[in-house]
Amino acid sequence: MQQGVPSEVVAAWRVAAARDEVVADLEALFGEAAAAIAQRGPACWGSGRCCNFVKTGHRLYVTGLEAAYTVSRAGVPSAAALAAAIEGGGCPYQSLNLCTVHGDKPLGCRLYFCDRATQEWQHELYERLMIGVRELHERHGVPYVYAEWRGLLGRLMET
């Protein structure tokens, strides 16, 4: 779990994820990602492989605000779902190979595709948009923490 993140910081993420102006700015970045993805047309086979971090050899990192945004819309995963996801190497919001938070997922999820032909441009796009996420945190006075997805979800569950 993501120990060391103070409860006050987690509370600030929750408050920010409910503020219209913060949500609008975050969703604008998600919109930029969607437009770039639509332009590139990467293949998505709906296999759910991308959501199993161990099998695909990657780890999903997000900001606390992104995690709070997802939780504010989809709810906190159950402790059992989170534990099973950690044990199995996947995501607690995956069910039957499908993302149950598709419209509310973090930027890293939006830009990761199993299609290996996408790796160069998705990395470049992610880096550019994460600068925007960092600036969003600064502009709105939201504490910035960038950490592993499931750890941050666990921290949001605790508070």
C-alpha cells in the first residue's frame, strides 16, 4: 500500500476531485488524449491483457488526483477486489477482461495499448499530457503525488 501519504493529502485529493473547475481541467486533458488516440487508431482487442500489469510487464502509475477522480465516480473497490488484483497482478476495476471504469480511468490507462506499434507515440503523448496534469495540480493547489495505482487506491480506501 501507499504508506506515507498523509490523510490530509488524501482528503485534499478527494475535495479537488469534486471541484468543477479541477474536473473540467482534468477532463480536458483526457479529451486531448482521446483526440490523439482517435487520430492514431491503435488496435484494442478487448482482451483485458493491458490490465494485468504483471503479465504485460508494466506498472501503472497515476497521480493522487487521478485516483481520487476515478474513485469519486466509480466508488472505492472492495478490499477483497483490491487484494485479489494485487495478488493476481491486475486491476481491481477489471471484470471479465473489461474495464468497469472505462470513462473514468486515469491517463496511464487511457494511453496504454497492447499494440506494440503504439509504444513510441503513446510514451511521448503520455509525457506531454503528464506535464499538463502536473500544471493542473499546481494551478489548483492540489498536492502532487505520483505513485502506483493500486497503492493509491488502497490509501483512498483507508480514509
